[in-house]
Amino acid sequence: MARVAKRKAAIAGVLMGMALSGPAAAQVAASVTLARDTTGSPAERAAAMLAQMTQAEKLTLLEGYFGTDFAPANFTMPPAAREGSAGYVPGIPRLGIPPQWQTDAGLGVASQGGAKQKRAATALPSGPATAATFDPELAYAGGRMIGREARAYGFNVMLGGAVNLLREPRNGRNFEYAGEDPLLAGAIVGAEIAGVQSNRVISTVKHYALNDQETDRGTGNFIIDEAAFRMSDLLTFELAIERGHPGSAMCAYNLVNGLHACESPFLLTDVLRRDWGWHGYVMSDWGAAHSTAASANAGLDQESGFGLQSDAWFGPDKLTAALAKGELDPARIDLMAGRILAAMFAHGLIDDPVTGTGAIDVAANQAVAQADAEAGIVLLKNDGNRLPIAAGAKRIAVIGGHADKGVISGGGSSQVYPDGENAVPGLKPTGWPGPVVFNPSSPLDALRKLLPGTRIDYASGDDPAAAAKLARGADLVIVFGTQWASESIDVPLHLDGAQDALIDTVAAANRNTVVVLQTGGPVLMPWAGKVPAIVEAWYPGRMGGAAIANILTGKINPSGHLPMTFPRSLDQLPYPGEPRKKEATYSEGATVGYKWFDAKGLSPQFPFGHGLSYTRFTYSDLAVTRTDAGVVATLTVTNSGERAGADAVQLYVSAPPDSGWEAPKRLAGFAKVVLWPGHSTRVSIAVDPRLLSVWDTSVPGWSRVPGGYTFSAAHSSRDLGKGVSIQLPAERLSPQWRP
Ligand code: GLC
């Protein structure tokens, strides 16, 4: 009891702004004991801790080091950092506060390109692959796996949770994100964040906000109408935060409506804290802070990475000077440090500190990556059921994509390095944002293992004539097409090099040609009409070769569905020429992806939500009811084919004519089901009321007009079943509304 009473006194002291008294020894003893005393909420424990801290100790928490020596900018990492990592914030040993060891990122434990020793880690498939599963449980499992590896390596902050909307199909970082729809992206990344944090480490939601392209990311001023912003990029972050409860958020490099994201009171205080009630701390992206008092007063809590080696905005000198000039209030310092401490308490960093000595179960982790990849591979086209590969296939030609060595991955800070070696070393760029890394999981080797009785030959594709000759002699041709994408660049909407021409040549040599794509996002397919089958495997991760082979042979029935629209041509995009530069007005607003294609009446190459199976699913008895808890849709899903399989059931909704919606319909919900042939299940999908509303700045808040709302079960955004309409009354929800 005495301990609890003491704690309450400590808290009371802090809350009353009193300083605790007592001899230094007792304070030292008291403070370390305090860190281990787990009574009280994270906020209360943080307040009690603050009362023990000197000003210098509070400032320690607000500035981070880069976790790697970085010669060009003369950065030298602190000895206590984990070499080759993203970041490090010193701890306060006398108080039992550990350092914050920060690692990238959302696809696995990354190593910086300049790392002396890369950490071998298990790469998940890319963000779009996990989004294509339409399965938050798989996303959670992937997050749990990479968070476990991060903890084993001694990291307690993972910079994953990247959830920028696929607004620009050429964005070089689309491979890190989860596609074009706020609900799907928010649900998938929210689950990933929760999975990471199940290991008692902090995960981060990023890059907040509107960092939807890499062109001019550091200086670009991206302009968007607030209502559209609230119903697109911000709704995506809102849904991810509600589902994942990230301990931290990373503000982005770019400006939003004229203010740096890390200096925006609207983003960092009004939306994140006042409207969404989020209790974490905001860290800057690496070099994204541009001021001391303006950033701190806007809601930035910690400057990341480059800080202490250069003219640090949140270094002790600048913060102390700002306090002395009255630009910063001491209470603001307590607020900033308190948020960081509360997150550290909330996510176990203090109570269950990392040791860096954890074991990694490589086989189990690779199985998680493979299951994610297999569920995310999308069968886009399969005329004449060319796939799965017939058991009796005698000769198969495999061509291109370094398929004899491995599978491609994306570049930049999220780069995960596999156990073993880069399967295809030396590809340019070898320096930042490279190197180009292929995971050592060869589709060719995997196919040969699964088809021992089949002759399978390989040609690199470097010599198209030789490839065509090999193709002519085969029963079936599998040609791989790759597109390398990366942080810090945007990429053309096509395969790299002369691969389109290679596919043309091979398809002309043998009409039984299957194309397997490994891309960071959508690509144009000028050859789509010349081949009977197309598979999108994304960046399939550490076990990608095995996953691709299992899908092609039918060992696994494909169940992925597109989390993004594949355009037929550039002129279908809101901004056909090239990614917007400098001062970019996103005039399309919330009309992103399939919403744009619907609103403009455009026919895509492949629509959002599209994905074929080796079996067939049918939907029936759709019913939509309004309950006290909101609108719920139920329907029966039946596997009407011959094989077991999984299906991503989609529910779309259309509003009355005067609704003010940004597009004819929205994704209102989804569910992933697994069924044996001939079996059925009843699915229930609850609809978030914000998806039936528009953001009305005059309220402000969410506003639904009364009238008939039509719900449809669908296999894709362009393959909807018969709609069911219900009358819904007007409804208003405050910005603080939570499910
Ligand atoms: C990078 C990225 C960010 C990453 C950070 C640390 O510039 O924008 O996603 O987490 O720096 O590497």
C-alpha cells in the first residue's frame, strides 16, 4: 500500500506541478523503482516520471541520431545505436528509461544501404500484395512476424505502418503502401501495426500526410480541399490508427496546403489529437523538421535521425534558446516528453525492454511470408483455363525476370536484406536508392521441384531471338516481367527496359504464353490481348519463388484481388503527363483510383477488386438492415466450382443523387472466406457510417443525406451483383466520432 500511496503522491505532485523533494539517493532509488512500478495509466506513469526528470533529461527524448555513419553528411552514429539502422534516441538509465532503437520498416527489418553488416531478415511481400489478400488477419500475422524479428534484433520502435494512398500510380513507394481505397488500406495497415505492436514494440503510422509521390517530396507543396482530404488520405490514416493504435506517427517531408507537414497545427494537433483523440507521439521523417518552436507548438514531439549531427532543430541548444526567448513554454516540453514516455509505457518498452538477444525462427517466419504472398498473388487473366499448369505438360520454357535466381524487391529505406546473398547482385543502381535486391527464391527452381516429370528450360530474355526459339519448342511459356521501384523516385507506368518487347516476341512465338508480373504498382500492358493468362505477383517477398510456383501449378488456388486500378493508358489518369511537380494541386480530391474511373466512365485494363480463381464463387440472398449499431449487410457465398478456394467478397454502396459524393460508389466493406467446393457460408459486413457520409466543413463533421442507399455484393468494382436499396435518414457525426 505504501508504494501505491507514494506513487499517487508522485503523480499528484506532478499533476499539481510540485517538485518531489528528498535526498538524491532516495530520488535515484525512487525513480528507478518508479519506472518498474506498473500502477497507473501510461499517462499517469509518464507524468510521475517527468516529475523525476531534469530539463536536460526531458530534452534528451526529443532528438534522435541516425543509426548509421553517413559520410556524405558527416554523420557519425552513437556507439549505443544498432549499426546500420534507421535511428537511435538515448535513454535515461538512472530512471530506467531505455533508448529508443528505431528500425525500418513495414516489409521487415531493414538495413540502411551504408550498413557495415546487413541484418538478415525475412522480407514480407510488398504492401500491395498484403492488401490484395483483403485479409487483415494475414496482415496482422505479417506484422507480428516482422515485429518479432525487430525485437530479436534489439529494436523497440519499428517505422512500419506506411499507409499513403495510391493517388499517383507512378509513385516509387507504392510498393510500401496498401493501394487506392481508404477502407482497404486503413484496415490492412491498421492490422499490420497491431501485429507489430503485439511484440511490445512501438509501430509507426506514416508518412503523415499526402506524401503520395516521390517527385519533389522534400519541397513539394501538395494542395487539396479539406473535405476531399478528410474523405481520402486522412480517412485512410484515421482508419489505420483506429485499428492499429500506433504508438507513433511520422510526419512527412512535403508541405500540405502551404505548411510543412511537421509544422502543421491542422495535421498534428487539430486532426490527430483534437479530432481523432490519438495519444501517441509524432516523430519527423528523417530531415523533415524545419523549425524549433513552430514545429513543437504545432505538435511535433521528436526530430528524427539527422538531428544531433547537424544543426538540430530539437537539439538542446535550440530548444533551450526557444524556451529562453519564450517561444516555447516549459509545459510544451513536458507535453512532448510525456507523450513519448506514455507511448513507451503503453507499448511495453519500459516494462519489457528489448535485449537484442532474441532467437529468430527463420523457417516459421518464411512460412508467414509465403502464406501472405500466396494469398496476395492476383490471377488477372486466364483464358481457356491455361492455368493451372496441366499435370501432363511436357516442356515448359521459363523466360526473363531473373527467374532462375530469385524475385525482385523495392528499394530505399524499407529494403530488407535476406539471409544468404542478394540473388542478383550488381544491378544498377548499386548506390542509393539501390541496391536492387532479389530475394533468393527462384521461381524456376520451385517449378522444377513441383513438376519433376516436366522438362523446364530457362532463357534470360537478354536475347529475344533465343527466347523466341526456346518458346517455339515448348508446350507452355512463362515469361516474367519486372519493374523496380524505390523510395525517392517515381517510376514510369511500364516494365523496365525492353521487357514489353520481349513479351511481344515470345507471345508471337508461342500463343500459350503466361505472363507473371513482379511490379511495385500498376503497369501498362500493351501485350495483354496477345497472351491468354496474366498473373500479378507484386514483390512477393523472401519466399516469392515458391509462392509463384504454387499458384501456377494450382497447389494453391489464387485468391488475391487488386487493391489498385490498372489503367489501360496514361491518358486515363488525372494527371497523364508525369507526376505533378513543386506546387501540386490534387484537384481530383477524394476521387482516387476506381472512383476516378467510375466518375469519368473510363474502362481500366483491370479494375480495383479484380481477381480470378481456379474455382467459382457465387453470391446470393443479399440483405441490408439498419440496426442500432448501424448498417449491416449479410449475404451467402457459395463455392460453385470444383476446387477449394478463398474469395474476397466486396460490398459497394451508392448514394442518392444529391449526396455530394466524390464518385458513383465506394467500397463499403469486404470479407475473406475459404470454402470447399459446393459449400456455402453466410457473411456479415458492418458498414462504417463515415463511408455513407461526406465531410462537411461547415459543421464540421460527417454528414449523411437522407434517401435510398444501394448496396451490391461484388467480385470487383466492375463486377457487381444486383443491388439492394434501403432508405436511410440524415445523420451527422462529429469529428470525434469513433466506432
Ligand atoms: C526515410 C523515409 C522513412 C524512413 C526514414 C528512416 O527518408 O521517408 O519512411 O522510415 O527515412 O529511414
